[in-house]
Amino acid sequence: MALERRIAIIGGTGMNQWPGLQIQRRDERTTRYGAPSAPLLLGRVDGVEACFLARHGEGHKIPPHLINYRANLCALRDAGITDVIAIAAVGGITPGYAPAAVGVPHDAIDYTFGREHTLSDGSADSQLHHVEMEHPYHPALRAALIAAAQAAHVAIADQGVMGVTQGPRLETPAEIRRAQRDGCDMIGMTSFPEAPLAIELGLRYACLAVSVNWCAGLNTGSAGIHAEIEQSVAQGMAKVRTILAGAMPA
Ligand code: HPA
């Protein structure tokens, strides 16, 4: 029998709630790593069971470096989730990730430091896993998101390299030039350690990246990054909601 897929959305900046979700239950579970960022919101989207977790907490106060990623992913796994779609606001570097563009990254570089990034923590009851990172984002889940976008006639970048920085500050122009040389198409702050932890837990994980600004040094406009973010976030998140509606299993 095929495994029944149960999807969770981890919402980030610009998507602290899932407007299509009819909430039926708040699941306040905790884990051996502590409590997740917020209760899991369980309910239905267009009649399909779904789950939502606010990555930065319900008040959107937890910065990227202080998120308890291990608790978030363990709570989802313990709740029976099989597939995680992570929504991430990013800064764009290459033309496919201009502000308000949406894409599904296929590869990533970790520039973060000091985060609790693995379940292999050396404790007596933990196991040492050298998980493969050949596909940091699950190919079949990425394909489902791309297909949902195409069916809804929403333009989507079907690949991209995500650079993940520590935040919460944005990058300097020199840091962005280095990321550009490294091959990054966009910069976000949360795919590490979210993606590898999902892999350690056997979850399928993909990211819908929403560009909300050009990265530092690339902005040719005069309004500045924060004005650009304000303009792009609503437009990008509207696309995300359309894609998600089509990506839910029938
Ligand atoms: N850099 C890193 N993360 C981001 C950015 C950025 O410019 N914009 C939104 N998230």
C-alpha cells in the first residue's frame, strides 16, 4: 500500500499564518529537544488535512539563529507528518530570483554557525548518522510544487542554489559577491539546519523560496531594501498561496 502523505507547511517571514487553513486543533506537543516555535495548527485546506507551524513563533519574534529547529522538525515527525514544505523569504542574486519571484531551490550552501544542527549529538541514546546531502531538497516534492505552479499558471524558478546566512542582519555587499562567486542564486536564513534535520528524520523536505528584495549591493533602485521587501512580500506570498492550494494531495 502506498504511504499516505501528510503535509506540513513551515511558514516564515510574510507567512506567519496559512490563510487557507481551517484550524481544527492546536497541538501543543513538546519534544526531547524542547517545544517547537509554536503549537502545530492542524486542520483542513479545501477539505484536505494539513498542518501549519509558524517558524518564528506566533508573535514572529524568534530570530533565525534562535529557532529550535530540532524541536520543530521532531514535533512534525512525531505528529505523523511525512512531507514538509518550507516557505522562506529570500534575497535574490540572479535574475530568476528578482523581487516577488518564487522558486524551488535544488541545492544549498551553509554559511550559518553555532546552531544546533543535528540529532547526532553524542548522547547515549542518539545514533551517529552521516546523512547524504546529494538532494538537500526532495526531488519529488520539488516536482510536485513546480507542477502545481505550472497548473495554476504561476511563474516559478524550477531550481536554484540557496545560500543560508546566520542573520538576523542582512549581508554586506562583499558577502553577497562571495556568495555570487560560490554560485548562489538567493540568500535565506533558515534552510540550514532545517533541511538536513528533516533528512535525518526521514521527512521529505522542499522549500518554496520567495524573493522579497535584491541582495545587498545589487539593488539599483533608490528606495532601499526594506521598502523593496514591503512591496514584494504580498505579491510573492499570493503566489505561494496559489501554489500550495494546488500542491495539496487530492
Ligand atoms: N538576505 C538573507 N535573507 C533574506 C534576505 C536577504 O537579503 N531577504 C529576505 N531574507
